[in-house]
Amino acid sequence: MMKIAEIVATFPPYHGGMGYVCFHNALELARRGHDVTVFTLDHGRLSYKNDPESFKIVRLKSPLIYGDGGIIPQLYSIVKNFDIIHLHYPFFGGAEYVYWASLFRRQKYFLTYHMDVYGNTTLKKLLIGAYEPLLMKKIIRRAELIGSPGIEYLKKSKVGSFIPWNKVVVFPHAGVDVERFCPRPKDRLLLSKYELEDKVVILFVGNLQPFKGLHILIDAVSRIKNENIVLLVVGGGYGEKTYKRQVTEAGLEGRVIFAGPKSPDEDLPDYYNLGDFLVLPSTHSESFGLVVLEAMASEKPAIVSFLPGPSQLIEDGTDGLIVKIGDVEDLKNKIEHLARERTVREMMGLAARKKVIEKYTWEKTGEQLERTLKNIVDRACMRRQIPNLHSLSLLS
């Protein structure tokens, strides 16, 4: 049994893919008999009544929370007695203390690189620009191993120029609960609530960050003349006001519906089944695209940008479509194609779910993660034993 610390900036019920991945990583490791504790920021406005019992969750108070990050110096001492640390990166204000625990106490950590971060304000851009050369490079290079779903993604990411490639372990860091995310009849109450009866529903799911490309999707919808094709946006925060203003200025109030964020463990599966297909038109590379897998598990094809990460999940023309990055006209044409061809959508959806069941369940991801962490712990034990053996040989 290993004593494992999972370190992540955001965690359920805070909505976000990184926290959701961490939740299932912790759950799978606990199911395999390990002692798991998640350390995350305390976003005090949230309710934590549904925390699981199979692993511990410690939410740390911070004197300064900015965006999804926050300074938590107490983390340095709290993780002292763990066999291995699993750092979900980026975590500004938390990752630095994991680095220092490794530097000064020789603690080992495995780093999962989730995504690049781009500031959406001048201040954030300045802060990120100063942080990356000072600390990010050191944190990445200090990790024992680095988890990524693909080499191509890392090569094109911000860390690509200094990544130690001999440390990279390639396997999907995310998966899907295929029992929860599965095809089911459309919820009639939700159809009525959003007036989606007899509509072809484009689905967008995710936090409304600029790099997700929602502005491009709204632009594409504005160019589609068929008013029965509508967009359902599931998510919130970040640039929500900007996107709502874009919708108003384009005169799309009746065709773009903002449903707000939904919980993966409660109502989100129903929203996937309201849609006919998912669109994720990202402008900057994402390491994976958890929402793509959730849609595919729900028998929905996906349209994604030709970027490492989401595009590696899709076989173009078989279980989804791939569009040129930032190309509104290409996106418009492919939306219209899927909206028009119901049989094509259904065949792609069947192929999509089959792929997820075969390759992307949380159980398979958990098995690979356990093997990776155990490898790090075993190597550390061997290193500690070798000097002792050498001393014995000198005495004999």
C-alpha cells in the first residue's frame, strides 16, 4: 500500500476538468487499497456535503486566491510523510511547495501536465510571463516522471522546449464512467425548459475560458441560416458576460442558450443527451478534452479543432469531425453537415461509444496510474538501499 498525496488547484464541487480527473484518480487508487489524500484550495463559497468516504480531502485556506490558484505555504509541511506526491499541473501557489519539498526533503512527485495557461487580462499575462521562466521550468524538470496523453501535445505546449523527454510517460490521464455517461432518451422537462423540441442541438460543455473557442462557435452559428440549429452552452465563469454580449450583438438570443455549469455526478449526463453532437473549437492546445470523451460515451459525435489533445481522440469521419483551428467557415460547414445527416450522426455516435468502452474507462486509467506511481516509489526504495549494501560490503 502506498500513501499518496494528490495535489490539485480545483476539486469538486468546483466545476473543471482538472479537478474531476483528480477526483477519479484518487477514487481508483483508493479502490486499489492505497491511502489517498487530496490537497486542494478551499473555495469557501462552495458546499462540500457530498465528499466521498473512500479517500480524504483536505481543503486548505489561502491568504491569497487569484483565479484558480492560491498561495498555500502550509502544503510544504503537510505532505512530509507521504510516499509519493501526484501533482496536477498547473497549480500556481501550490506546485511551488511540492517542488521545494522535493528539493529540500528529496520527496518524489509525479506531475500530470493538464494544459497551458494563457492570461485573459493584461495583469494575468504579465504574471504568467514572469512566472514561467522563473518557476515553471524548474517544477517540470524536477518531477520524477511526467504524465501526458501524447508526445505531440507536449511538443507544441509551452513546456515543449525544455521537457526532459526521458521522463515522459504516455497514457490517458482521464477516463469516463460509461455507466453514468451513456445514451438515454432526451429529458422531456429539459427539452421544454429550453424550448429544444424539434431542434438540432449543438452542445458546448466546459468552463468559458477564451482558449476553448466559444466565440468562434457563436460566430459559426450566426452564419447558419437554418434557425432550427441551436447552440446549448453548458458551463460558466470566466468570459461568460463577454459571450452573452456577443450573442446579443449577433441577434442570436433565441438560438444560443446558456444553461450554466452542471455537475458530472448529477445532471450533466442528461445535458449530453439533449445534444445531437458536441463542438469543442479550441484555439490553443488542450492536453486531452474530457468533455469529448463524455460526449462520445453518450453516443454523441464531436467536432474538435486540429490540435494535439482533443483531435487524438477522434478518427475524422468515423466517430467525429476535425476542423481547422480558428476557421469559422470550416466549422460552419461541418456543423451543417452533421445537422443535416442524422444517420451519419447516429453511426458516428455508435463508433464513439465503442471506442470509449475499449480504451478510456477510469478503471484502465487508474491501473496505469497505479503502475506509474509504484514504479517511482520502488525506484526510490532501491536508491536508499544501495548505499546500505555498499557499506556492508566495506565492513565484510
